[in-house]
Amino acid sequence: MNASEPRQAAAEVAGRLEQSGFTAYFAGGCVRDELMGEHPADYDVATNATPDQIRGVFPRARGVGEHFGVMLVRQGGRTVEVATFRGEGAYRDGRRPEHVAFSDERTDAQRRDFTVNGLFMHPSSGRVIDHVQGLADLQARVLRAIGDPDARLEEDRLRLLRAVRFAARFGMKMEPSTERAIARHAPELRGVSRERVGQEVRRMLAHATRAAAVSMIERLGLAPATLLEPACLPLGARLTALDPDAGVPCALAAWMLDRPVSLPWPERLERWTQALVLSNQERQAMSATLSVRESLVTRWPDLGVAARKRLAAGPGFADAMRLLQAEGWDASASVGAEVEELARTGLAPEPWIDGHDLQRLGLRPGPAFGRILNAVYDAQLEGRVTGRDAALELARREAEGS
């Protein structure tokens, strides 16, 4: 997908609004990202046109937050979010204002969270409209709340984590009063829905700057409310050394191991699942990774060929090796070489026989099926049977010995 396509669609929407006599700018994160040399995936438009006036220009526009002045406009096969300049009333639930009033661009900029997110850009000229000194902060790599940082954080407590994500992602230093306010309000993150917390954590861990983000979470006292487990220092260095290609479940596992908490990892995994609303797939991936890591450290030298092949071919092995390499496990290189050698004869070849073959031998389905099939497959992995006929013969002998 061409990175210019979302910009073109949003620029065409803004252009049509301008042709109809309204002001229309790119707004928020897309402006920040473009000024930082990145290619935003989405572009939002802010305008002085009201929702009814937006619908007058785009009859098929759909209101998704019309009370807040937010409309969705289809253009060039894309959906562009168009929002009316607004001011906001008090926030009672730590997430949304009780009421909004349509206003001007300066007021709209002042209601936003951080100065680097409060910029507007004219789509065709590229001129930046800055009512919050965001350009200076962007150039100085400073993350600063707009206005009173306590007020900004109380409005939406998820901003506690969003501040960390932005600062880490763009290599920014937090402005001191903003940083102190985050540390003061850290316990209030417990009032944010666990789904929203989990989404922010995923975004951080999916980015190359994840170690910096986690370091800030720990340093600012956000970890207890994020993970629902105690603060703890010092931390390990697995997450810092982790393979950049590792996915979010592996990064979560590294973070868990980096935190010296005394509970066994299965209990902690259940707690983290609740804290971050992990999906079944994410939880299972973490469980497999941590379990295989434990097996590699404690059992690998004692495992036979079949057991080693099963472990190496199973879920969690690659991420377990990433973890062990990140923590400098002495045996990681030798285990990797041994697995490469095992792979020459196949780590997980198709079994020579299955349950239907056992039935054709006259066996009735039951608990013995699994034992027989496992025994035959182990022999196949170890090279003791090298074809279907030999596998059937071994199955027959195993059945007779049952």
C-alpha cells in the first residue's frame, strides 16, 4: 500500500471543505509523525465546519461521535475522520468530557494532551499552525503537557501511558513538571479499563523502543497499576537485549522475567492476563515460551533425540531461545547447533502411521492409541523406523505388549 494514499484522501477531503468556504487542516498525530519524517497510517482533519455543514459538503458522511463533532467521510476508497474544532467541559469519568462546545482552532489545540500532538498543518502548502509551542518541543525532543499537566492527566488517565509511549517512540525527554505529574497520578491508572491499558502496552512492546518505554513505566511508578503486581527494582536486562524481531508475547515474557517477583510464572501469567486482557493466543504463546525456556535450562542435557526434536519443533521454542540468548545463557549457542544437527533428519516429519492404521490392525480406539502412536513416532524421530512397514510392525508389537 502506498504511504501517500491516506494523505491524498485526507487532503482531498480538506480541499473540498476549503472550496466550500471552511477552514480545514491535518491535525494531531499525523502532523507530528510527518514532521518527524515518518509516514502516518492515517490522517485526521480538523475544521470549523459543524457536523451538519460537513454533511452538506459530504452527504454520505457518517456521524460516529456527532455530539463531539466527529464525522467519517469516505474518499478515494478510504475513511477520513473529520472533527469540528471544539472546546471541552469537565471530565467526570477520567476519559470523556461531559459536554463540548464547537469553537475555533486555538481552543481546539489547547484541549489536546501534549504540545507535539497539538499542531495543525495546511494540507496543500505544508504550513504548520502552532498555538501550543509544539514545534519547538518537537525540535528539542521534549514531551510537554499542554497547559496544566495535572489537569491534562486527570481528563484522561490513559495519557499516563500515552506519554510514555510517545516519549519512548520519538526519543523524547519528558518536561519536568509533566514527568512529576505522571509520577503523582500513577496509581490512578488503575481506574482505566484494562482493555485500554493492554492496548497501550501492546503498542509500546511492538515498537523498537520498547525497552525505553518499559524503563519509563518502571521509573515513574506506573508498573503496579499497569501489571497489577508490586513495584520492584532492580530490573533485569532481557528486554533490552531481546531480538528486535521478537513479537509482543515474547517481549511480555522478557519483561516478566526481568521483574524479580517471587511468585511462580504460571500465577503471574494469570495476573498479567487479567491486567492486560491478553487474548487466549497471547496467553498460550507466553505460557509455551516460559515453559520451554524452563525445560531448556533444566532438562535439555538429559533429553533423548525424540524428546529434543519434539521440544524444538513445538510452540514456544524459538521465543524461548530468544529469551535465553537475551539473558546470556551459556548453552544457547550449543543448543542452537544441536537443533540444527537434529533438523538434518527432520524435527517434525509427517508420522508414518495414524489412528486409522491402528484400526486396520484390528485395534479398538482407546487410551492405548495415544501411547502406541507416541512410541512409534518417537522411533521415527530417532531413526529406529525408516518407513511405513517398519512403523506398522512396531505398532503391532507395542499393541501386543499392552
